[in-house]
Amino acid sequence: LVQFTGNAIKPYEQYPEMLPTLFSILKSDTNGAQQSTLRETVKVLGIMGALDPFRKKILDMERSDTAQYGSLSIKSEGYFTKVVLKSLVAIMNDGTLQTYHKSVVQAVVNICRSTQGDLSQVLPIVLPPFLSMLRQRGPDTDLNTTKYFLGQLSALVPLCGVCIKQYLSEMHALITTYFNKEATLNVVLHLIAELATACPADFKAYLPPLLPRILIILKNDSLPDETISLRCLKILSCLGEHLNEFLYQVVPTLMELVSHEGTDLPPYYQGLQSAALKTLRRIGKVLHTEDHASAIIHPLLRVMTKPESTPLRADIMGVLCMMVHQLGSDYAVFIPIVHKAVTSVHYTHGKYSSLIEKLLKNQTLPAYNTLDMDTAEIRYLNELLNVPLEEVPTLTEEEAKLRENSAKLQVNQKAVLKAMWEASNVVTRDGWAKWLRSFSLELLQQSPYIALKLSANLASQFQPFARDLFNAAFVSVWCNIRDTTQEQMCVELESILTNSTLPPEVLGTLLNLIEFMDANDMAMPIDPQLLSNLATKTSALAKTLRWKEIAFQIAPQVTIEGLVTIYNQLGHTHSALGLLHVAEKSIDSTKKESWYERLEKWELALEALEKERKELTDQGLKVPDGGARLSVSSRNQWTEEVCVPGLWMQEVF
């Protein structure tokens, strides 16, 4: 494909997993069975071309989470919207959580619908996994749930607008899959109509396989209700000027619908005929239909002379006015037969008569805008074609209120403090878990950001989702409360951390929160030495090291020994040695030999011990009994074991 289309390098940008996959093939074992594969891989790399390393670095950064959030302030609504949507997508991608998929999709659509602003930034987060989930379901799964998902997808399309065009191929595949299913036909047609409205020019490429199916539906006179046919007419109406290549199919179908005869026609059929005529007028406004003049005018005259077609005569005359304007002087050949049909039913039409008079006098015809449907007719057509769909939810009263008052939302600070104070009465592990869940939900409900507020319902059903949003919810509240309230929250949080009944899992969650706040320049005024000791209880050595290093800058004499121990546990020997050199120069330390022994730096430990014994001897002090017999062979290996009894033994071990 690349060789014959000349589309080199771009596939690397569109499919980021391609280059690593090709490299992994090259790095695989080169046995005889793989030689042909390796040769083909090298050939593909040669044809694809070389991707600029700097360009690749930029692309990798754009795809990383840092790039997705880097341009957004952590205090902005866009940041919290992205955090919530990424957590929802994680649930959507988990096949074991299908029970929650319906609620997740509903939450995604509600957030996108309630969020004011451009959705182009969140579209790559939401749509690919959504479409992937629908593809994995397949056409033979629960069709009621599939209908719901397709309806929600239809609700997303008008929100995204023209940005949806990059996903048209995936959506066309879904449409093809579910088009032939009677249960999903209505919602699929609604999706097509929304796509045709959002990006008609781009959707034109997918018309050749779809349009014949749509026209067949319009020709079918045994449909159970009118909504399916009306949706087909809406698709044609939305596509408008992009139907030029297909007029030879569209015009005969519309005229067949208008002139259809039968005694068993459903009661809604006349309204459907009126909608078809108005659709033809809307198409004729942007396309030239003069090549189909005979196919349009003659069927209309036959319909007009029927007694039961009285309600359609105004629409028929509107189409004839359109033909007069398009044909100009060529319309003269139709004037006699049209006049005969109109006078036979004693019907008069002011605009048509005025046009014919100007045409016969060879005068300039008025602009078509004066002949187009009036405001009432356009409103009627829109109401007729915009049939509501049960699977496409409307904005609830609560969501509408949130959207309207989004700039005025405030945090109930008393409610947040009350939720924290409830921890004072908790003593059991289950009680702490219940308190954390309750506190998380309260933060979501009190958040001034719509995305977090709308997540509270799902968070109450699925606890891991609430846990994922805990940090973001806390920050959203923290940034919108008074300084005095922040101080009270810090005092209460420190009290909770020092509670002896606090289980490790809850302690870990709170420490993660404090670390998250610190990483985003919102450090909480809590003693780092206390945090380091608490992190040690949860075996979180990285957190312990971070806070121990902060504590070392404040009180180095007290924290140096613990910091050396952590460095040793993490295998950061060079960092520990550097710390000891700093301590030797700037800190009055007396345990250097024990620190070196913990690092297994036996030569340095021996040197420090002998130096200390010499200082004691020079000062006339007594060297402890037993001393220490340390020697190193020429190969730097121990030849004698360390013998340090008494107090020295305790210090060493």
C-alpha cells in the first residue's frame, strides 16, 4: 500500500504502535524459520522511510499523559474533565466490568453534554475505546444494550461537530454491522442523520454503499411506523448539495413515495408525502434538478388531480415554483398541462401565478429565496424530521441546572469538614473503609466542577472509580475553600494519620493524596518526619525516601541515620556514600563506622573505626573492652570476623 500510494512516513504518525512492532521483529531470534520474515521487515522499513527522531519524540510526548495534562492547569475545569473521562475509559476498556458499561457510557455523554467548550481535546480520549467496545460486542449480543450504546453515540456526534470526521471509517463499519438488524435500524438511521448533519462533505465518501439501502427503505410501504422513513428523509435533507451524483436515484424514489397509490396505506402516509415534497424543495435549493423535470412534474400533476391529495397541493405548487425558477424559459413547455391540472381542481397559488406571468412577459424572475419555504414551513419540516429517539437521552433538569450555574458553583465547606470529623469515631477496619468511601463521595458532590459532580452517582455504585478520583476531587475542593478551612482540614488530616487504628490501605490512600498535593505545588503543612515514619509502615520506600530527604534538610542530625538505611534498602549505595561525605564535613557524627558497615563498605568502616580508636587513645580515654579486630587481605576480603561485644555490638547491629 505504501509503495503504490506514496504515503510514506505518515503511517508511523497515524499508528504509533507500528514502529515498535517492526523493531521487535528485528530483535527476535534469527533462526532459519524467521529469515524470510526478517527480510520482509527490513524491506517494509525501507519503503516506509525514516521518521525524524525529533518528530518521533514530539509525537511520543503528545501521546503521553504528561502532554495531555501539561497544557492544562490543575485548577482548570479542563484538567478535571480529562481526569474523569480517563477513569471512565479505563472501566470501559475492562471487559470484566461490563455490568457498569451502561452507567459509564451515560456518564461520559452527560459530562460531554454538560461541559461548555471545545470537545476536540477530549474526543481522542473517549471515542476510540467507545467504538472499540461496540465492535467487540458484535451483532449477536444483547441488542437492547447495543441500541442504547448507539443512541449515546448519536448524542455525542452533534456535540463534537466536524471533529467527528476522523472517526467516520470506524462508525461506518458499525453502521454496516447493525444496519440489517431490525431492532437497531431506527437508531442506526438516527446516527447516520447526525453524521450527515455534522460533516456532510466528509460523509459523502460513504454514501455509495449506504444510499441504496436508505432508498430501499423509502420504497417499502409496509413499515411498522413512520419514524424510520422520516429519518431517511432527514438524511437526504441534511446531505443536500452532496447528493448531486446520486440525484438519478434520489428523485425517482421521492416521486414514487409521493405518488404511491393504494387503499391500505397507513394513516401517517400523507404526512410522509408532505415531508418528501419539502425535502425535494430543500434539495432543489442547492442542486439543479432541471434534468429530472419530467420525472418530477408529471407525477406531481397526477397526484394533484386526486381528491384525497388536497392537503398536499400547497407542497406540490411549491415544488413547481422551484422548477420554474430552475428551468426558466424552458419551463414554458410545461405551462399548458400544469394549467390544465390546476384549473381542474379549482386551485390557485399566488407565487406560481406571479412567476408564470413574469415568465410569459420575458421578465426577470425573483430570487429563489423569495420562493423558498417560509419560516412556518421550515419549522414544521424540522419538527417532522427531528423525531425523538428513546435511546438518545435528553438533558435532565439537574444537568441543565448544573450547566446553567456552572460559573456559580461553590463548595459547602461545613459539609466537607463534617465528613472529616466523622473519622474521630471510627475504630475498626471496616469503619475506616466506610469513612473513606463516604468522604470520597462528599468531595465529589461538593466539587465545583461539573465533571466531578456528575461522577458521584457512578462512584457510589463502583468504589474503585471513587478511589481513582479521590485525589482530583480533594484538589478541586481544596482550591476553592478559605485558608482557615484549609488549616482545619490539615489539622484533622494529621489527627487521622496518627490514629493507631488506621489500617494500612487507608493510610496509603491518604499518603498518596499528600504526595499528589506536594507534586502539584500545594504542599500541606504536615511534618515530613511524621510522613516518612508513616510511609515506612506501608512499606512505601519511595515515599519514605522523599519525605526523609525533606526532613534531612530541616534536621540533618536527627534523620541522617534513617536516610542511610533507606538508601541501603533501595540499593542507592552511591547516594548513601555521598550523604556520609556531606555528614563528615558538616555534621558532628559519631557512628560513621556503623553506617559504613550497613553499606558493606568494610574498608571504610575499618578506617573509621581505627580513626575513632586513635582519637580516644590520644585523648587519654579508655578504649572499650574487646575492641575490634579488623583486617583486610590483599584481595580486600575479610580474614577475621568482626568482634564488637557490649555497647559496640548494639551500635553495629
